[in-house]
Amino acid sequence: MTGTTVKKRGPFSAVNMTEGSIAAAITYFCIPIFLGQLLQQFYNITDAYVIGHFASTNEFAAVSSTGSLSFFVIGFFAGMSVGGGVIISKYFGAGDREKTDIAIHSNFLFGLMASLVGTLVGELILEKVLTIMDTPATVLPFSITYLRIIFGGISMNIMYNICMAIMRALGDSISPLIFLGISSMTNIALDFLLVGFFKAGVAGAAAATITAQFLSVSLCVIRMCVRGEAGFKLEFKKLKLHGGIMKEVVLQGIPSGIQNSVISIGNMAVQTNVNAFGPTAMSGLGAYQKVEGFVFLPINCISMALPTFVSQNLGAGKHKRAKRGAYGSVLTGVILSELIGILLFFRGEPLLRIFISDDAAIAYGMIHCRITSLAFCLLAFSHCAAGVMRGCGKSVVPMAAMLAFWCVFRVTYVTVMVRLIPQFGTISTAYPVTWTLTSIVFMLFLIFSDWTHAFEKKSRVKHA
């Protein structure tokens, strides 16, 4: 069954990406994602600025160095939401309204259940993991306080990712943008109020984040209940875990979730080695990561749009269109990322000074910048190629490659090489090395595998 075109009826209407110009469809879908990510990074920048200027160096180090641990839990369920989005996109592209509706409600209920698990896991592991990471004694109390609050409200983050994945799977990337904008502005205002005015430090920053996320989730749910995309509305009486659909979601989502978590494990191991160089190095790397997150936005948007584009078109049986759009998007991401990397290589220091003023910390940030930024093309290729693979239902491939290279190999490399060459820059070299290895595997997959017929092959196996 081929997909039925959904006409655009204003800024909130769903977009069927199986018709019209490929470049226009992807661009139209990417722009709201880019603006949403830009707002998110603007919030991150403001958050870092407020903490960096109204709190201590140790508090800044605590917030900037705990991202890998929080993403270990958040990233798993975010990956699961991507898997659910791919299944929704597939049925939506095929024009199967019944299964699309079932998939929407199954995914939402799964998110509610995952929220409870995420909160429990996060609260149980945070102190132990921070200790294993050799978090400096001057930083540890602030890290614990911050993460206690973040994990206490982690359900807000999980449910926002679930709602966002559902809306984007149906072609609506505008609503998440609007709600994220409202949430980000709220977060920024609360940061200045709680951290800047009331001097609440990391506790204030965490409380501001959770409050803003609660607002964004509430808006998403109201939107989905009152004006669902393409006629699909969220109805709580329909919430049910349908076995067949959830099996597809789990098979597609677990590899993406594990991929995110293993990347976090690798990053936590790397962060442990960074922590050994002290709070100054932690602050320098944390500031650089803020800059990298901002300048890498366009590539993130392309990689986030690709699963929806690919899965909708493969679901509609438009294999050539899926292939043309995928290859064109990957090439665009690679070229754009390298231009950004060159700019960052030469102009990184002024950007770091937005967040920190300590010359020693900036020096650490620039060491990492000079080693990694010119290899951005490899990082972009890895992210975009992974997006294509998720879209065609082959999420196990990026999971396996990133588990092997971004976790096992990276951790081994850093652990061994830092002992042979005990310099901060040694840690940074692990990134371009692992990006290169991953890119080789992904390129071989895209060139030699018949990924455009993946859904049909799975269907034949299932019926057999």
C-alpha cells in the first residue's frame, strides 16, 4: 500500500515526505528541528554562563562533567523513542491508519512505564558511578546534588522525547519547536532567578531544568490530545501495549537505546581520565563541549530527520527516493561539518571565553579543539549514516559499531595511551581515531548492503 499525501493545512500540519522535491521535504522538516536545537543550545549556553559566572568553578565542573552519567539513562530511553518513531513513520508512510494509531498509543504508554524505571535506576546508580569516575572531592557533593534532582524529574525528559518522536514521525516538526522554545525561555528565566538572584547553585540549575521540562511535556500532551497530527489524537482510553507493535518497537528501539548508553559509558570512562587532571581540565573540556554542541547543530538536524524520511519512503515502497535522499543528506552533512570544523579550529578560543575566563581552563579546551575539530567530517558521516540505518530498521548495525569503537575500543585506547603518554591531549586523540573506524564500517554497509529493501525482507521472514 502506498502512502497517501497529507496536505499542509497550516504550521501544525503533518508532512508526508514521500512526495515532491526531496531537498525541499528534508529542508522543510529540518528547519524546525534546527531552530528547536538552536533554542536548546541557547539554553545550554545561558545555563553554562549563569553557573560559570554566578557559581563556583567546582559547581561548573560538577554540571559540565555529569552529562555522560545522566545521558546513560536518558539516552537509552531516547533511543527507544527513536525506534518507536521509525515504526510509526513506516505505517504512516504506508497509509495504514489503524497500525499507526496503535503504534502511537503503545509508544506513549511505554514512555510512562519507562519514566518510573529511569527514575529508579538513576537514583540508585549516581553516587556509585560518580565515585568510580574519580570525581574530585571538591566537586563530588555538587555533582550528587545536581543529579539527585535531575534523576528525580527524569520522567519529564523521557516523556518529552516520546512525544517529540511521535509528532516528528508523523511529519510534524513545528510543534516540538514551539514547545521547546517556551520551555527554553522558561528555563533561562528560572536560571537567572534561582542561580543568579537566589544563589541556589547547582540545585537551582537542576530545579530550573526539571520545571521547564514539565512545562514542555504538558504542552505536548495537550497538543496531541486536542489537535493530533494528520487526524491521529492521543486518547488515554486507548493506551495499551499491543504485542505485535511493541515487539517491533523494542526490536528497533533497544539497539538505539543501547547505542546511546554505551556511548555514555565510553564517555564516562574518558571523563574519568579527564577528572584525573583536576577541575580546571574538567571546566575546559566542559566549555568546549558546549561550543561543539552549538556549532554541530546543522549536522544533528540532518541525522535526526533521516530516520523519518527513510522510513516513510521505504514504508511507501519508494526505494530509489529513499536512497537519493539518504546519500544526498549524508554528503551535505559531511561537507558542512568540515567547514564548521575548520572555523572552530581557528576561532575556538573566543567561543570558549563565553563560558569560562580561566586561561588555564581555556588552554585545556583548545587542546581538545585542535585535535578533534578537523575530523568533524568523520563524526558527521557516522551520525548521518546511523540515521539512515535506523530509518531502514537496521539499528543493530550502528549499535554494534558504536559499542565496539565508541565504547570498548575508546575506553581501552584512552586507558592504555594515557599511561604511556600522560598528557591531556592523549585523551582527545581517541575521538578522531574511533570516528574513523566507525565511518569505515558504516560506509561499507551503505555501499554493499541492500538496505533499501530491509522492510520487505523482514515482512517476508515474518510471514514465512
